Amino acid sequence: MSDLHSDASEIGQATESGANDSTGTSSEGSFDFSERYGEVISKVNQVLDQIDWNQMGRIGKAAGVILAVIVAQILIKGVLDTINLLPVVPGLLELLGLIVVGNWSWQNLTTSEKRSAVVDRVQNLRKEYLG
């Protein structure tokens, strides 16, 4: 029992001396922090001075376009999900798609001249965009 009591008193004395040490270094710790803060801020300013801000405009525009596309896709998905909940509309939209494809095929694929014209247009678009 006396061993436990002596161990507890030693631990209490150690915590008191640790508390005294931490209060004694607190003024030095705040000075070190402000010094370190100043060093970090100066390094950050150096890095920011090295950045080519003209390039940042391009990156910002690209990020804005990507964000706009994401928002547009979310809105379109919401509209299509809402339309899909209606019982008759999805079937009518499929029928409309078939009618449009059939009409385009009738106008552009019925004769060999029209088919060759379509192939020429596709090849011209391919050369224009792919080089």
C-alpha cells in the first residue's frame, strides 16, 4: 500500500513540474510561432510571385466550363427522370426518335448519289476535325 502511495506522489510531482515547464516556455512558444508564421507567409508570397497569372486565366475558364457542363448534366438528368416518371411520354419519345431516324434515312439514303454525298460529308468533317 505504501508503494502505491509513493508512486502516486511521484506522478503528482512530475505533473506539477511539467506544468511549470510548459508555463515557463509559453512565452517562447508564442514567439517561435510568430517567427515561424512569418517564415511561412514569406515562402508563400515567393511562390505566388513565381506563378504566371496569365495561365491561371485559362485554367479558370476551363474549370468554369467544366463546372457549367456538370451543372447542365445534372439539370438534364433531373428533367429526363421527371419525364420518365410519366407513363406515356417515354414511349412517345421513342416513337418520335424512330420517326426522325426514318425520315432522315429516307431523305439521305434512298439513292446511291445521296449515300455517296453522306459519305463525302462525313469524310470532310473527319478531315476538318481530325486533320
